[in-house]
Amino acid sequence: MVNKDELVVMRAIALCFKPFLKPEEAQVYTNLGKSQLAKKAQEMGVYKNASGYYKREELDTLMNGSPSPLASAAANLRIKTIS
């Protein structure tokens, strides 16, 4: 359990200019719980890198509510029909 002082410090660090955030910092940055963050990240196609960090730019798109990169790519996909 994170106490209040640690939460304040984590929030301050998360709001700095870090390009990658730890999962705990990503929870503070997005103001979501652990399961909520995991569910929303999966829906939007935001995944952790090999080191276990979230990319800050991807978290910004997750919070904006803009369409996910996967949905945007799928909209532009053209499927050829076989005649």
C-alpha cells in the first residue's frame, strides 16, 4: 500500500519530463487503478516495452480519448475482394 507522502512524491516524479513511466507511475499519471489501467491500455493498444515501462506519449493518447493507433490503422486498411 502506498502512503500519502509516497503518492505525492510519485505524482511529482510522474509529471516531470520522463519519456517512460513505471506501471505505478502510470497509474498515478492517468489517475486509474491497476486493473483499470490494464483494461484501458489493452483496449487502446498501449503496451509496456521490454523493460516494463509505458511510453508517456502513448499514455497521453490513452487519456485524450482519441482513437487508438490500431483503430486508425484498421480504418485505413483496404481489403481486396476475390472475384
